[in-house]
Amino acid sequence: MYQEVTTNIMVEHVFATVKFYEEKLRFQKTVSVPEVGENLDFAIVKKDNIAIMFQEKNNLIEEYPSLHVEKIEPTFTLFITVSNIEELYEELKDKVEIAKELHMTFYGRVEFAIFDNNKNILTFAM
């Protein structure tokens, strides 16, 4: 039955998004359409056990017309479990925009959150 879920995020500029994830978060692009160039319709980035897909707004709306929006407004967060939260926080705090500082949550996890280049929120937790 169910085996895996991979998010597909609508973005204005796939190339710029891939560049952010590669340069700031050390993900690697594994697939893109087209394979080269700055006008990408789609890409997948991976790091360790995490894969994220990005699809250009008009391309995704063509596939799923019900997703039509004039402006993309982030409406979700990605919750990413990591093994060394303090090390990652130190690595990222001066490279990205922090959405929420490193803190202990009411449910006993240490977390912090950042904005990606599209203002999506990525929460890192341990």
C-alpha cells in the first residue's frame, strides 16, 4: 500500500530554488527538466533520505488547473528531522533568513525554522 511521500512545491523559478537548496542546505539536484539551463520546468533535489520536487508555476497549473493562483502564497511547512540540530543551526543562521530561533518546544523537541527563497518555512527538529 502506501510507501513514500515526496512533496512537489509550486515555485516561480525552479532554477533559483534549486540553487538555494544546493548552496544553503547542501542538497543535490538529481533530476531536472530540461536537464540543463536556467529555465527549468521541474527539478528534484535530494539530501540523505529527503527528496523535494519543485515545479514551475505555469507548468504545474497546466497539469492541475485547480491549482491556479495569481500569486503563490506559502501555506505549509516542511518538518525535517535532523541528527545534530545545534550544528545545523550554527551552519545556517548567518546564511538564511531565520523564521524561528533555536528553541525547546512544548512537546520536548529542539527546533528552529528558516525561510527558503520562496518564503516556504522549513522546520528542523531533533
